[in-house]
Amino acid sequence: MLFGGPIAWKSSKQRRVVTSSTKAELAALTQATKEYLATIRLIEELQLKLDDDYIMWCDNQQTLRLLTAERPQATSKLRHININNLWLRQELQKGVLKYNWVKTNAMVADGTTKAMPGQKHALFLAQLGMTNVEEQITSLARN
């Protein structure tokens, strides 16, 4: 649980080699959405009600355009993606959940899957609301 909500993450190599970051994002978003929907079904089975809409966050604008645009146009690099058969797009159109864009720097999940330099790691810890316990202990010892 984090901030009163369930979280799950998985860090692994993708099962297939892809030729674009957008295709990799689509594959990852598909897996995350499947897990998300399973969690929603569990919450509903427990007869719990969430106050907020079901939202998935993605930091790849091209991926979101493919999912949300009325008539998505794949660039020449993405012509191999069959937009009309995207399961994610169908779920979005059914209104099951929403997809929103978030800046890469604000993507909290990156801290669970990527090595980060010191300053960026400190930002990640702040995003989680974590503090340095050593400073608190030292402060208490002085008092």
C-alpha cells in the first residue's frame, strides 16, 4: 500500500525485441493494465468503492496519442503497429479506465525500475514521502 492505495511493480526484460520505444511502452502498458484491471475486479469483489476514476499514467506521448486520438496516425516508424486491434484502445473506448500523460521526470515508478544518480534518487525518495531517519534520530538525541 502507498498513500492508501495498492501498488504493484515488476522489473524484467520484455519478452520480445521491439523496434521502437513506443511499441515497448505499449507492451508494458498492456501488462500494467491487465494487472490494474485484476486489482479493480478484486476491489469490486470485496464490495469496496474507490472515490477516484481509474487512471493509468504513461510518460510516452506517442503511445497515448495512439490510444486516445480519434483517428490515430502512426508515423512511418510505427506503421507495423495495428492500431485498430489494440486491446488497450478498446478498453479506453469502453470507459473502463483512463490514460493520462505525466512528464518523465515526474514518473514515480521509474525509481522502482531504473538505477538513478544521487540527485534524482533523492527526488524519488521525496516523491514517496520518505525522509532520512538518521537526521530525525540525531535531532531527538540533542533534545
